[in-house]
Amino acid sequence: MKTLDRYLGITIINTTLMVLIMLVGLTIFINLIKEISAIGTGAYGIWGALEYVILDLPKTTYSFFPMATLIGVLLGLSLLAHHSELIILRASGVSIARISWAVIKAAILLLIAATLLGEWLAPIAEHTAENRKAILTSHGQAIVTGRGIWIRDGHNILNIQTVIGATHIRSINRYVFDNNRNLIRASHAESGVYHHGLWIMKNIDTSYITPTAIHSEHNAIGNWHLSLDPTLLRISVADPDEMSLLQLHDYIRYLDKNNSNSAIYALAFWQRILQPLATLIMVWLAIPFVFGSLRSMTMGLRIMLGIIVGFAFFILNEFFGPFSIVYQWPPLLAALLPIVLFAMAAYFLQRRVN
């Protein structure tokens, strides 16, 4: 039986990797086309776009993995059926459950590798990609250090300690210089919100500096007229794709503690927690397509059906996320619902096989 497990496992792993390479290759082409509009902005050129797309690959690979596993298992089993190998196995007394277990073990090996890629390498690569793009497109306007993000805006130098979102920042220092590069004003704001072209700051302490004296004042609220584009803050914003599961968990607790909306981060957290389960459900769903009443279909039609089902899962997963945020569904429910629906479909098809 070890020989059988090894043979089935190698077949499934090879076909799954082949499908994954095709999907990732197609994504690279699409993402490069999307980046064309940004090429020429600042120092962002063709090599910068290519670097961005390559660094985005780990996240793309992990997000496509459940669908690639479904199609890969379906393709692998279909090839075995096409060569009558499955018929020989069944005639030799090997049960469908035994074949299924061998397939699942191969999928688990792939899943372990994909999880390491998605939870270790993907967040680091994605964060690097977004930061590199923001720096290149900002004309050198922004840099990130251990003390937050630093942004040059005309005669202003801004230091932002915490970026909650593209329009919500905390602990901001502002330094204003004259034409001779002399510091004439230094301000600290507790928080700020971007609204209709203005940055509205709260709890502002300002020091006015002259050659002879320093004058200080406090304002509960004030408007800062800056040409700072909020999208530039993406260089420092905590994006769910750029965080590990542990970082997501801690950040959700931080947002909840500060009465901030954590729905997007909670959704990303549960989707990634349930990603391995979604992959195994896809494997389970692929098996009845080969052994069930659908075995009379041609291999091409069977693979096409698998592609449709895989994309349906991907689209449902992408749909229920924003839907749950808009209508304030529990993030866990939104992440779990597509998996439950496809698990029910797999169970129904498996019963028909049995």
C-alpha cells in the first residue's frame, strides 16, 4: 500500500503544482498589465513593476491554492481513470475510501508547504512590495523608519507614529520650515482624520519659534492644509495581507480596545484560519467527480466542471467578505459560509458515489 500511496501522491502533487503554475502565470500577466498605469510615476518603472508583481506571488499562490488543489486532484484522478489505472485498482479490491485517503495525504503535504508560504513568506513579501511601490511612486516624499512614517510636504515635515487607515492617523508631529530651512513651527496632534481635502486634527500642541522667543498654544481641534495624498499612507498602513496570523490577532485586539472597526481584519483572520479546511473540502469535492455518476463524462468536460466549481468557491469567498462588512455579519460566519456550502455539496455527491 505504500507503493500505491506514493504513486497516487506523486500524481496528485504533480498535477496540482502544474495547475498552480498556470494560474500564477496568468496572474503575473494580468498584474503586469494593471501596473502599466502606474509606470512613469516618480521613479516607478518597468523593473519596479516587475519587482512588485514578483513579490506579490506568494500571496497570490496561497489565495489560489484551494482552487488549484481542486483542479489538480480532479486532473490527476482523471488521468488515472483515462489510463484505466483506477479501474485496475478498484478491480484489485482497493476501495474508494482507500484511494481517497491516499489523495488526501498528498493534499496535506501540499497544504503544509502552502501554509508555510502563505503565513510566513507572503506577509513579508507583500509588505515589502507595497512599501517599495509607495516609495518609488512618491518621488522620495516618504520613508518608513522605526519611529513611524516620515513625509515631506512642501515646507512641512510630518512624522506619523500610527496609521489606522488611509484616512485615520494618530500621534502626528509636524515641523514647518521657512525658505531658508529654519524651523519656525513645531506641532503635535493626538489624532487626525482626512475629510473633504482637509486633515482635521485633535488635541494640537504648537510651538512658534522666532529668533528671540518661543510661543506655545493648545487647540482642541484644527484644520491642517496639506497636499498629502491619503493613499501615500499605504506605505505604513497595517494591511491584513501584510500581517501574520499572530500579528492579525494582536492588531484586532488593539482595534477593539480602542473602539475602532476591526471587521476587515477579523474577516482576513478567519479566512486564513479556515484556508486549510477549505482546501481539504476542495479535495473531498473533487473525488466524487471521478468516481460518481459523472465518470461517464470526458476528461476535458470533467476538468472544465472542476474549474467552474473552483472559481465559484473563489468568487463566493470574495463576495461574502465585503457583503458581511457592509451588512455587519459576524466575520467568522462570512468566512465559514462558502466552506459549509461546498462541504454540503461534497457530502451529497459522496453519498451518490457510495
